[in-house]
Amino acid sequence: MPNERPHALTRRVTVGNVAVGGGAPVAVQSMLNAPARDVAANLEQIDALAQVGCEIVRMAIPHRDCLDAFAEVARRSSLPVVADVHFDAQIAIEAARRGAAKLRINPGNIGGLAATDEVIEAARAAGIPIRIGVNAGSLDAALKERADLTLPEKLARSAADYVRYFEEERDFHDVVVSAKAHDVQATIDTYRLLAARIPHVPLHIGVTEAGTAFQGVVKSACGLGVLLEAGIGDTLRISLTDDPTLEVRACWTLLSALGLRKRGPELISCPTCGRCQVNLIGLAQQVEERLATVGRPLKVAVMGCVVNGPGEAADADIGVACGDGSGVVFSHGKIVRKVDESAIVDALMEEIEKL
């Protein structure tokens, strides 16, 4: 379901076959972490990401001798591949020539505006967009030292100044902007400033270096949820020190929770209490894992007892209310069948297949 709130005013750009901005659905991204020279490992990771709903994937090119591998990955990938380049403008130029669907650069560390000009022209010739990515740790030295500006003001000013240069000096408008920090409030404040100062530019949102799975998901949900609810954000990544497929699943869960997009099932499960007579935590975890590759927007309930059973989750497409070593499978509040505890997960998946 597309987000029809304020971000629809942004300009639309295209990354491979994925529209970003201009009212398009908020696009889900992740980043490869396989060795940059290992074509097979990167393609395998892309396939895994695609299965859980990733729409755009980013690949780092740390050295020039990784360009051949990048080109092969881009050629064979089922997803648009964004070239992530730092410190060497020539890598970005070659990546544009070798199949990148988008370039991600920071003009502040790519070699200055002269080097950025060459990258812009390479992207123009290839017909691909550029993401201007500014991070708290890589601000221009002069801007970083200014004591009169807060970090969000520095990030927003840096990104907006680059956008003006791209558009007014180079007549290049096919841009996306990100300006990330690991601090949640700084991230929120930065993107609010950007949405006000460059409202026409699509924004890629994320909390950078958010941490491991538990902390990273919580921080990202807080920051990105606030922004998305305000209509800020055209594409997102939840950055985790973990398996990239978890990033994608977290993105879809956040978008679904906000009612912006729904791809897979929503798991409804109750907190355990003294009435529970089955291993509900283990059951819920098994169901969640089995649902990870189901691409239909269903409501699936795993309830611990009759108190929170069919009545509490009557709107679920399929669910189970557990008793003493058994479970009653129900659909839209009506009982379908009774099964032993050991068969609950398989029974739920069978009923989902019937749906």
C-alpha cells in the first residue's frame, strides 16, 4: 500500500526497476556484507535478500580490483545493485560504466567537487541516480568544527548544499539524499530539517551504526517510525550488525505496523502467563521463522490459552489457542481442528497453504 502522505511531493527517481519518491511505495533496502571479490557469495546473499522482500541492494567497492566482481554481480543480480564508493572517484566512475543501478557517494570524501563533477557526468552518461550520503563521522572539516551549529544542522546543511551544487551548478537532478547519525534524536531532527529545506528530493532514511539486532531494531523503529509517520522517507534501511535478511524483515515489519506497506504475515502472539500450558515462546518463534518467506499479508495468531484465544484474535486469518499440551486451530474465530502441541506449527502452515 503506497504512502500517500507528504513524501509524495518529492521528485521520483528510478533505481533499476524500482521507483523511489514521487508517491511510490517506500522502498526497502539492505547492504551486502560478503567479500567484495566473491561473486558467488554476493549473488547467494542477493537471492536470500530477495526472498524476504529486499528491493534494492547496496554493494561496497573498497578497491579498484573489486570492480570486475561488482560488474558481474550487477549483471547477474535479480535486484538493482547500488555501488557504495568512498575515497576514490574513479571507482564510482567505473561502477557507473559497469552496470551500477545507482551510485552512493559522499562528495566530502570522494575527492572534492572537482572529482564529484566527474562522477556526476559518469552517472549522467549511464542514466542512473546518485545518492548523496552524509554521515556524522564524515562531515566536511570546516563544517564539523563550527560550534554555532548542532549536529543535525551540520548534517542538513551539508546535504542541502551538495544538492544545490548538483542541481544548480551541474544541472543534475537525479539525486537521493541521506544524512545519518547513530543517535536517534539527531537522526530525526536532521531529516525533519532536510524535509523542510529540500522537500523535492527523495530521502533515504536510516539510523546508522544502530547496533546488534535487539538494540538496532529498537533504535531504528523509534527513529524511522517517527519520520515515516510524518511522511518523511522514500526508501529505508534498518542497519544491523547481523544477517542482512533480518534488516529486510525488520523494514517490512515496521512498514506494516505503520500501515504503509504489507508484504508478509503479521504474527499476533500473547505474552505468556501462569495459565499457559505449552511452550508458547518456542511455538511463536518457530511460526515466525516459518512465516519469514511467506509473501502474503495474513494475520496469524499464536495464543497461549482460551482467555486470549479465538475471541481475542477473532480477526486473525488463521491461529491457534493452546491448552494442556494441545492447540485448537481457528480461522476468523471459528474452530477448524484440534491438534497435539507437537503438530501445531505444521497444522498452522497447512491451513495457511489452504488459504
